[in-house]
Amino acid sequence: MSKITFIAKMTVKPGREEEFIACCRQLEAHVRAHEPDTLAYEFFRLREPGRFAVLESFRDEAAEHRHMSSQVLAQVGPRIAACLEGTWVREYFDPL
């Protein structure tokens, strides 16, 4: 399979935004430094209160798998999940 790109949207619990943002920044820094096959990885604050999104794009399925299996994500992922109301929703984009 070729490039994999998606946006995941989520809602952060009140009072947990600072912790959530710190985790996001940690992941962004790790990806930039250690995942050359990750083409895009950036968190955004949406314009609705408490809403955030992450845009992720990987060169291929193997790159996504390496990211999802990384030790850093295994450590930071549960901390992010603890900040969320419910879970996240992914929307995939396919190249033209």
C-alpha cells in the first residue's frame, strides 16, 4: 500500500489540556528526530472548545506500523488517552 494519511479528532477533558499538549509536543519532537518515514505529524487545536486533532502521514504501511509500535508511543499514548473524553475519530485521506 502507498502513503497513509489521516486526521484524528478528539476532545480533551476540562483541566487536562496542559498535560495533553505536553504529551503532544513530546510525540512531535520524537517523530521529527527518529521517524524519517513519517511525512507529517502535527497536533492542532480546533476552534471548538476542548477539541484537538492530529494530522499524520506515513510513507507506507510499514512506516505507520513502526510509529504505532514505537516505545515512545507506548509510553505517551496512555497518558494522552487519559486526557480524553471518549476516544478519537480518524478520517483517512487517499492520494489522487
